Amino acid sequence: MTDSPALVALTPAGLALARRIAQGLPGAELHGLAGRVEGADLSFTETTAHLQALFQAGRPIIGICAAGILFRALAPLIRDKTGEPPVLAVAEDGCAVVPLLGGHRGANRLAQRLGDLFGVAPALTTAGDLRFGLALDDPPSGWRLANPGDHKAFAAALLSGADVGLDGAADWLEDSDLPFAEEAELVIRVTERVEAGSDQVLVYHPAVLALGLGCERGAAPEEVLALARETLTEAGLAEGALAGVFSIDQKADEPALHAVAEAFGVSARFFDAARLEAEAPRLANPSDLVFHEVGCHGVAEGAALAAAGPEGELIVSKVKSARATCALAKASRPILDAGRPRGALAVVGLGPGTADWRTPEASAAARFASDLVGYRLYLDLLGPPLAGQVYHAYELGEEEARVRAALDLAAEGRSVALVCSGDPGIYAMAALVFELLDRDERVDWKRVAITVVPGISALQAAAARIGAPLGHDFCAVSLSDLLTPWPVIEQRLKAAAEGDFVVALYNPVSKRRSRQLAAAAGILRARRPGDTPVVLARNLGRLGEEVAVIALDDLTPEKVDMLTVVLVGSTATRRMARGDGGCWVYTPRGYAAKGGKSSEDAA
């Protein structure tokens, strides 16, 4: 199930409340009904179909609407409560919060958070929550129920008046209203050891086990996972009691460690060599060889102990396979935040400007980032930061500084979004990210997990606004000679003119640079008619958007600015009048010459 809630708003008032919720619920995504709600992260046209798609995808739904709308939309899909996502209805003024479905799958927790946000009591109706003040099948962070299949019968007995005994220590259970008794027919057992449980014995595993791992570079994930599982099995310890996989930061980009963490459903976290070396006095198997290689006397044991904390103890000393080592330490309480994660950098394309043109992947990358880095204007397009997020704003001309800052933050273990307009790989930051990685040889940067999130480019947006001028072969040329010598740009323009490509001109002019556009127009006029259609698209997707079509002979620098993308047609590009007085521009692919056959038919 995807953890990111969808805040579904059907009215402007609903969207205003959704924005308020999003501030207190990092990662939530705003979904708005097209035609009625503007500025949402994602728009939809059919409410019922959209709600059903979210529900079937396992997405938590918070509907800022009447509960009946959600019931009528989702009723045909309600089958198995163990697999349904949380669904909540929230009144547009925040006066009521009602968990409708998935109460013990996160809906009650979400309702409590929203109730705290609005200062109201959520309308909880699940019997266990009301009677005992907790949901036994939805334990808090750091705890796992080992036998969820037995919960229903166990809870039924409790609600029928049975007493329960507690074997072990757990504050969240002890502070509840459960009917504890020394002599009881039901038992809640707290243990890190393997135990099956039954309909009379619920078993909870506290996440007190730290799995320390070390391995050679490129070790097979299957080998490392087998070593970890064998170690747990031989010690009689439960996988459900694992808090995480821990290692030295030099292994932050080691695929095998992340594969093991994923297999166990935990996170991979890392410590630097100095922190691991601080555990040297507690190691069972210190190694001078390891110290000379990585700067600490033990990776597996050191990482396990570092994660378990000063009160933790090593309960399984180093175990070896051909290419890996493993150790286990036990903490005195659940381990919730030890070590740091592998840093991540998403280079995100926001599209031309409007949120409607922003992909869901781009919106998600921006929502889940701890830090957002970018040109100030692009950060403003995202709106105010969510709770806990930090914006790092830069001015034009500071491109290298912002990329370095983004990589530095990610190397510290943070989740960073480097935002660009359009597509990040088209005259934007993605190429500079990889150039700096290649040029600087920073080891910490190269451990960062990097993804490039595509966006709608300016040339795509301009073409869509005017028709289909890119319907046949095309190319893009930047006229800025700040980074590329003009003779190189001139050579490329001549090649584009010779090849009769539709040409998208980026960075056509600036306050100090206008001669390049005039020269480019001259080069293209030498190879195509003066009445060739030229599309001038300015401020696409933003306030003040303008799209005009002129003839190539009329293309002069004063008609263009830095916010304009210029599309110059080929000799095949056509202008077609519209009934409203405007025009369409398109470049045919040649279907007419094939007698109406498709390219597949012709082949």
C-alpha cells in the first residue's frame, strides 16, 4: 500500500482545507476536480472513477467532502477489510473527521492527527479503540504483530469480557485500558524471539535487533541475505524484531545491503568510520586488517553496536560467509532513528509552470524531499514548503553552486530535490549533476542515489499550444554562447537548416545578447521560404502566457525575450486557419503520399 495520502477536493473551499492538511501531513498529494478546483497537484474529471482508482491502488484517501460521496463511489469495491486502504471523510470547515474504512490500517491514526490539527475529536467507531484506547492490530512505530491472523478471535474474546496477561514490557500496552490480570486466559507476549502465537496469545516483536553487515564490493545479494537469515534462525530470533540493516557509510551504495533491507522490510542505515571505531572496546572480534582498509576495527559488530546504543549488547558476534560478515546487537528499547540513510538526489522537471503540467512523479519527488534546491522562481512555483522541508533558493547564474549544494546535502544522508523548469535533461541541471560527478571525483557524492524525473519541456508545451509543429523530424539549439562558442552554435544551425529540421531555439535573447537570434534567423532563411511559420511561445503555463505565429522573414530580436521559446518550421510545416480567427501549425509526416496508409501498413 502506498503511504502517501491523496487529499481529494471537489470545491475551492475543500482545496483550501487540503492545503492546510498538507502542511501538517508531509507527503500528502492534492487532487482537485477539474473545472472547479484550480492549482491542485493532480486534476481529475470523473470523481467516482478517480476515487475507485485510488482505492484499487491501495492509496489512502482523505476526501474533503460528504461521507456519502465516498461510500457511493467505493461501495462496489469493498470486499476484504484486511486489504483496504484508509478512507476518511473530512468536513470542508474541518469540524468533523470520520474514518470510514481501514480503521486499523492507518485510518484511525490519520483521524487522530487531523483531529489534533483541527482541534476536534475524530469520530472513531472501532470497538477496540473506544474500549481500550488502542488498536491491537495496529501497533505503534517500532513494534510488529507477529500473528495478525489471530487478532480477530483474540479481540472478540477481549470485547466479551476476557482478562489478559502481559508477558514482557511495553509502555504503549501498559498505558492502555486493557483488562490486565495476573491470572488470565489471554496473553500478550513481548519478545524478540521466534514464536508463533495463537488465538489466545498475541505476540509482539519490538524492533530492538540491529543487524550489522559488511561485505565485499559487488557481493551477491543472495549470499548476504542467506547469511543474515541463517544467523537469525540459528539464534532463534525473529525477523520481525529487526530495526534495520546497519553498516559503514562506505557501503551506502552497495546493492546487496539494500536488497537485504528490502527483503526484511526495514531501512538500511549507515555510520562513518569514526563512529564505528568508537565501538572498538566492545567488539568481540576486532581486526587490524579491517582497520587498515576502512578506518575501524569492525564493520558488522561495530555497526550493530552503534545502532543498539550504549545500553545495547552484542548477542551474536561476527559470522562470516565467503564475501560477507554479519552480527546482531540488542537494544534496551525499540531502535527508531539510528545511523543515517543513503542520501538521495532527485533532479526534478516541473514542466513549463502550471501544476497541471507537472507529472505525479515530479510532485511526489518534491513532496517527499527533505530539502529542495533551485532557482528562486522555480521554488516559488511549488508554493510554500511543507512542514519540515527546507528551501535553498539561488539566483540565475548560480547553476553550479546549486548543484554542488544539492549533492552536498544528499551526501549528508538527506533526501534532496533539485528542481528545474521544463525537463531537467534538456538545457537544465541534470547534465551538470553528472558533469560534476565525473569531474570532481567526490567519493561521498558518488554514494548518493540519483534519479532524474522528466518533465514537459518548453518545446513540447509550445507545440501543444499551437498544434503539432514537431510532427516530423526536429532538433533543439540553444543560442546562448556563454557556455558554447558561437562558431559551434553557428555550425549546428547550418546543419539544421541543411537537414530541413524544424528547429526549437532556446535562450534566444537576453538583455545583453540579441545578435545571435538575428544571425540564426538569417541562417535558416537561406534554406527555407520567408513565409515559413515561426511559433513564439512566452511564459507557458504561467500568468501572461502568449503564443503567436509569425513568418520567418519577420523574426527579429525585439519580438522575443528570455522567457520565449521559438519554433521555426521546416519547408513542410503548414499554417492552417481556425474558425476563431487564430491558426494551427503542424508539420505533416507524409501520410498523404502513402495514400492514407499508416507507416506500419507501408512497412
